[in-house]
Amino acid sequence: MSAGDIADTVNDNADAIDILLAQHNQIEELFSLVESSEGEAQQREFDHLRALLAVHETAEEEVLRPVTRADVPNGDAVADARMEEENEAKEVLAKLEELGCSSSEFMPKFLEFKKSVLAHAEHEEHEEFPGIRAAKTPDQLKTMGKRIKMAEKMAQTHPHPSSKTRTANYLAGPFAAM
């Protein structure tokens, strides 16, 4: 699955939060599919999950976090906490990709990774998304949604733990996506 395919999985008129919530649901489903699959099917589902996580997090970092910092109460602390979680996840995701699904180390590490990613999504849904919805008009949220889809089309589909800032993701994204 390419970054463009991932970006096109949500309605064109959806607002930013609706897009991200839909992707959180996809991510949770993909975790279950990786757990319940074996062999090539498991690797295919993991690759799909990896690609979705990579573009999803890049779009959040480029589009959502600046709004969180500017418009959400205690926004800097909220954004910093989410960025720290995402940077840790990038490192673990790169390690999982390196191990491969056939490794005996993969599934225990994958299950821990699942737990941390789902906790991260819950933090976003309770600590970040409501503040953004309260701060922005429906039209502004739709514009942010379009920016998220554009960022995802240009994002890298593999984790790059060295891309720990919005600028690094922005610079690496288009080249890595090609």
C-alpha cells in the first residue's frame, strides 16, 4: 500500500479529526489481523500497518501538532508528550520491521508495541482532539483534513526513527515516499 492509497481511504469532505479517528480504527483492526495471521499473510498485514502508522504519524506531526501547540490549553505539553510517544514508536516499528514477522522475537515485541500505540491513540482522542475541535470551526477542520490527506500522500511509508521533528519528516517524506 502506498502513501497515496492510505490518504485516499477517507471521505474527501471529512474533517481532520474524523480522518484521524477513522485511521485509529484501521490501525486497531490491522493490529488484530497481524496477530491472527501467519506467514506471508502476516507479513502483508504488518507491512500495511507499518505504512499506515508511518504516514498517519507524519501527518499528525505536520498538521495537528502545530494547532495543538497554538490552540489547545497546555498545548505545548500535550504536543510534546504525543511527539515523545511517536518517536518511541518509530524506533520500535523500525526494530519490528528489521526483525520480520518470522522472528521468534517479533510477536512479544509486537504485542508491547500494540499496547503503546493504542494508549497513544487514546491520549490523542481524550487530550488533544477535543481541544482542537473546540478551537476550530467546521470549515477549518475540513481544511486541516485536506492538509492531512496531502501530507499523507507525500509521507514516507517506512519508520525513520531519525525523523523526530516535523521539519525532518517534511524534508524526508517526499523523497522516502518515492
